[in-house]
Amino acid sequence: MSVFTPLTRAHVSDWLGQYDLGALHALDGIEDGVQNSNFFLDTAHGRYVLTVFEQLQRDELPFFIELMAHLSRHGVPCPAPVATHEGSYLGEIAGKPAVIVSRLSGRSPQTPTVAQCAAIGRLLATLHLAGQSCPLRQEHPRGPLWRQTTAEQLLPRLPAGDAALLASELRAQATSPSQALPRGIIHADLFRDNVLFAGDELSGVLDFYFAGVDDLLFDLAVASNDWCRDATRDSALDPARTGALLAAYHAVRPLDSKERDAWPMMLRAAALRFWLSRLADAYSPRDGELVATRDPAEYRALLCQHIAAGQRQPWLDAVIA
């Protein structure tokens, strides 16, 4: 994640006194992402990640922290929060809430393989099933209401072509037949830079700070839009990778016919969500060190590709007879 709040070794070294982690050995800012300040933290007892929350307030964080602890206990390879001497996962540094979690091994793939996409499908289904027993619940913060509100704020500021596309897609989403799809806790941001692999072996899933209750299919669409997109084919989804991801998911948590029918519009909703967030970041940038920005045009092109494809989604038809 980008670094908006710089920290010194001396500051962090003193702050670590409330944890049983030993002396600080190294502190390095992490460049990827756009929401929080993150640092690799090496101590006498091991390797960790320190996250300083830039937007979420302390009272908004227990759900996300407890979710990671719950999933870690239920076999999902995600960071485990580290408690202070007083037993609290949440601390405060530089006047902002912060958490330390275990650091997982592996690297994020730049060009996913078919085998890695299948691993993502299995991971996502396992996460969805494990999330059903999490005692805490909250709505997905970037769900339909956020998309509508953000779009309304952006529309007057956009070029005519972008504004027309956005207004048209909002109408299409609003008039799409509503179906009662399976719901539960979703990750909501399962991009390549939030998953670690050692070869084709999935070793970790990161960054749960957009998680919440929504249609499980939305999570599958978010992942497919990133892991299966083919940059050489005008943002179309690659058939082999998409088929592998969906089939692997279906083998763990079977998809039903309603989800099959909703899939084309769900792909569009997922593309719209990230086009909007990247537009919002582009029009209202934040200051910070090592700040990463994402190109809105990438998800605009993907949305247009899904609109052009219409209801033609043979991969899910092949998975759900």
C-alpha cells in the first residue's frame, strides 16, 4: 500500500514496546495500493506488516481485524493480527489507528497462469464458506449505494463521453432484473497484488479492508476481472483462465442457475466499481510518499468489453449445466 504517513525507526521502535515482538530490526514502506500506509516490519521475533489506517476510524476497524483472525483460524491463508500486551489487536501511532499482522511469504503474480487462476477460485470459495461462521457482520462499503453516490459526484466533472457511458451503465444496473443471490462476507478486492504465490502454490491473501456482506457472485466477478483479463484482446476475459477459476470455485461452493443468469451484469457491476474508484482517486488525489495511482481507462475499457459481450458468457454456462 502507499505511504501517506511516514514513520521513523525511532518512533516505531518506541511504539513496539506495547507488543511482545522484540527489538526493531528493519522498517520499509510498501509502495503497492492506494488506501493505507503499510510497512514491512522486521523484529527480533519475526517478520510482520504494520498498517496505519488513513481513512477508516478506530470504531470502524474491529470487523476487519476480527474477520482476519477468524479466517486465519479456519484455514484461510491470511495475515493473523498480533495483540498488544493488553490483548488488543488495534493500536495507535502518529495519531492514527494501526495494526500489526503476520507477514506471509510469496510473490504476487504479474501474469497469472491457468493453475493460479484455479487456485484463486478455490481460495475464494473457501473464504466464502469460512466467512459464514464469522460472528461479526457489516455491509460491503463499496456496494450499490456507494457506486450510485460516487457516480453522482463524478458525473458533472467528467468529459462528455465518460459521463454518457457512466449514466448509461447506471441506468442499466438500476433496471437489471433483481434476483435473490447467495450473500455473505466477501473480500471485495481480490486483485493480483493482494494474493501471494510460491510458484503455483497459493501462500497468502491480503488486504481485507473493503470486506463486507454482499452477493458472493460480486466477489467472483471482481477476481475474474483482474485475474482473467487479457490485455492483448481489448480487455476481454481469457477463456482458459476464466473457465479454470469458475470451475475451481464451483467445485467447492456450487453456483446455482440464478448466479449463472446474473453473471454478465455482475461482471459489469464489478468493472463499474473499480472504474469509479479510480476516477475518484484521479479527480481527488491524496498527498503522500510512495503514492500509487491506478489508471481509470483500464476499467473503462473492461466495462465497455462486458457491455459489448452482452449475455454471451460461455465459461459459466459450461460450469453450471
